Amino acid sequence: MTRHFLRDDDITPAEQAEILDLAAELKKDRWADKSLAGPQTVAVIFDKSSTRTRVSFAVGIADLGGSPLIISTANSQLGGKETPADTARVLERQVAAIVWRTYAQAGLEEMARDTVVPVVNALSDDFHPCQLLADLLTIREHKGDLAGLTLSFFGDGRSNMAHSYVLAGVTAGMHVRVASPEDYAPREDVIADADRIAAETGGSVTLLTDPLEAAAGADVVVTDTWVSMGKEEEKLARLRDLGAYKVTQETMSVADSEAIFIHCLPADRGYEVDAEVIDGPQSVIWDEAENRLHAQKALLVWLLRQP
Ligand code: CP
Ligand code: NVA
């Protein structure tokens, strides 16, 4: 059975730990693993803009001895004339894996259902699981064991990042708090899935509307843009609704004194986070951005190793 990575809970807690361990190993020697030698090609498809994801997949695939094929949907048949299923049937005869940044999660599911090569979600409207592997690697590097740590997310709790923190966080046994207005709370089905995983791992998810209550004692403070790609028309309403959830020095002063700040980037300084925080001493955003490379290489190696 081909394994895909469309959501953070497509891997078990043990598998997540295995991928993070492999990422830490690959980080020690970037060119030691040549799993894609041949070179094998990996298709990396973008329906939305990207800097980090595009660069880290392209560089990572090359590090592994493979050849990245970066495709913009604007210049391809996918998204216009051709379905994800037909695209998958064409690509699977030529590439080792398909990585896709898109809008609807359903498109990724269709792509995965109709192909024998691994499909990786490089961000959808609902989840950003590759980012979470990098974030967990970063948190582990700075805070040690993930299980038992408290991670507090502030802002748009219905965003791809919030959903991924909820699922990947509990998979790692973390206590995840989401601080948002009620109308921006995470989707109920995602919370139900997270609760099931948390019962197994000892993690938890708590939804809060009071940002300072969410920040109290947190080990990891995190936020994301208030205006995700595809939500541009809601910009004014979002700036108004999410203003109280900005991460400030006050947020950090309530968190644990050794707390770290992370952000997937790109960031809107002065909106979801103040410059003093994101550019301050507790911020580890550049480690986080680098770790996209190591985490995604580990993911590809792991997926291609599956029987
Ligand atoms: N964090 C992230 O996915 O960044 P890009 O949109 O630049 O890929
Ligand atoms: N939530 C953001 C993440 C960008 C990496 C977006 O979807 O635009």
C-alpha cells in the first residue's frame, strides 16, 4: 500500500518520531543519503505562491541525488482542463513522488486515490503537515522531548497551520492551546480527531478565547498570518476580528520564561506578531525555516522506504 502524507495524522506517533529522528540524522550530513539517486524525479506542483516550500523541496530532492521538477499550475493542464486523477496517472509512470500545494484537500485526496506513488501535501486550505515536521524538529532542538510541552497558537484557529498544530501536536504528546475568537475556532472534526489521538499519546487540545490565559506558562508560542492565501477578500474583517490575538511582549511575558517563538513565515510584522517578538531573542524562526529542508528530506526518504 502506497503511503501518502496529506494530513498530520496520516502518520502514527511512532512514525512521526521516526521521521523526526531521521531528519536530525540527515541534518548532520546533508549529502550522506542518496535515496533518489538515478536520478529519480519528484514532481513539486504549486497552485499557490511559495518561497520556503519551493526552495526546500528543490534543494532537498537534489541533496538526495534526485531531480526536482517544479510545476506551476498556471502553466500546466492541472487546474484547467485536467483532473487530479488523470494528472496522477500521467505522473506516476515517470516520477518517484508527487508534492502538491493546492487549495482544496479533496483534490489531494483524489490525487492520492489514483496513484501508486506517494503524494505529499505541501499546504492546502486545511493543513500544512510538512511545516509541522519542521516545526516539531525545531521545538525538539530547542526544548528537548516534545511530549508534555505546551504549545499555544494565537489567531486564526481555522487556518491550515492551526489545524496542523492541533493534529501534529497531539500526535507528539503535546498540550496544544488555540486562542481565537469563537468564529475562528478550529473545525470540530479536526478537534474530534485530535482528541482521539490525544487519548493515546497523553497530549491534549484546549480551545480558548482569552489570549493571556492561552499564553500562561506556554513553552512554545506560535502564530500565523491572519490572511491566508485564498482569504484576501476577507482581509479587512480578519484584521478587525483577530486584533486581540496579536503576539506581543506581553504575551511572551506571560509564557514560560524560556519559551520560544515560532512562525511558519511569511509574517506580517505589526499584525499577528510584533517585530520585537519575531525579531527578538526568543524567536527561532530561521532555524524553523531551515528545518523545512531536513524534515522534508526525511519524509521523502521514509515514504519511499515503505513497502
Ligand atoms: N512556510 C511556508 O510554507 O512558506 P512558503 O509559502 O514560502 O512556502
Ligand atoms: N496560513 C498561511 C500559511 C503560509 C505558509 C497560508 O495558507 O497562506
